[in-house]
Amino acid sequence: MRVLLVEDEKNLSSAVCRLLSREHILTDAVYTGPEGLDCALSGGYDAIILDVMLPGMDGFAILEKVRAEGVKTPVMMLTARGDLQDRVRGLQGGADYYLPKPFQMEELIACLRAITRRGDGKPVMALSYGGVSLSEKDARLQCDSSGQSVKLGAKEYQLMELFLRNPGQILPKETLIERVWGYESDAEYNNLEVYVSFLRKKLAFIGAQVKIKASRGLGYSLETGA
């Protein structure tokens, strides 16, 4: 699962990102209204966690523009403005849930899981490519042909999810570091290389035919075959 978090309180944003990471949920965090709108309109998210009081553009305006553009991504409004009028405005504007601050982290996770159960009522539980699948439920990477599977750690899971969502595409090292370690992280290229090495070993262990290919000076991509 990939989530967009639009929250200007950086301490709260960091805490939510850490929580979602432990749940194997990939999170892109931005801190202003215009950034949030740009990311929301780009698509590719399973859910959006959206604060109301934001610099540059408030959450209600973002929600209105997102829905006007036909974006149907589930939206959870997350804000200290919890009176009835604001809740009604958010829900009538197309929000799927309204969670006022302060809140319990367990409640946020439960609500996030609930709003992503759309359409047929079943959440997307696995990503797959080239005979390899990744289960959100238990963070296991499995090879269909061999039947072998292996458990992934949190950062391994986040990296593998990025590769599976973008098969055959070269993902720049900077992008991978920002998505997995965060925009303000001190992680360096060698941190990324270590985890790519871990994933390569686990892919080999389960007998997968897909490979993580390094493109010199560019980044990494998930490819089928040798």
C-alpha cells in the first residue's frame, strides 16, 4: 500500500510515517497545501491522509480540486478542527473518513485499512511481477514456480514494493532513498546498496527469475530473465 500524507506538523508527520512503515505501508510525506495537491493529482496512491489547516491551501480546497478532477483515491481528513460543521463539510466534499486530533495511532491504522477496502470490498493484498508476489498481509515474498517464500524486513518490503509497482523502470537512487528512508533522512547510497543486496539474496533464495538490475549512474530496476 502507498499513502500520501499531507501534514504540516513535522513531528506528527514523522511519527505517522514511522508507524506506517512498521505496518509495511509506503508513505510520501509533504508539508504544504500546493505540494499535497500536486501529489494527489499525480495518482498512484491507495489512500490520502489530509490535514485541514495547511500553509498555501487548506485541506478542504485540496479535496474539492482532487474530486473535481475525478480522482477517487480514498481520503482521510486528519485535523484538530473536529466540530460537527467541519466534519460534515469534509464528508460532503468527498472525504471517506474524518479523524479529529488527538487520536490513537491504532485508530488511524484501523481507519486507513477500512477506507482502502473499496469496490469489491477486498483490500489489495499482493503485488506481483515475473512470477514473484509480495503479500501485504504478512510481508512475505513468494516465487510462484518454486513455491518458496521468505519474510521481508520493513525497509526490504518498502523497496520491493516500489520495484513491483514500477517493473522494468529505472528508479533513481535518490528516489528510492526518499521513498524508503524519508526526505529528511541521513541515509546514503551505501545504505540503499546494502538493502538491495539483501533483496537480491532473498530473490535468489526463493528461486525467482526476476532480478534487480543496476544501471550505472542511474539507479535500479526490476527485470525479468538474466
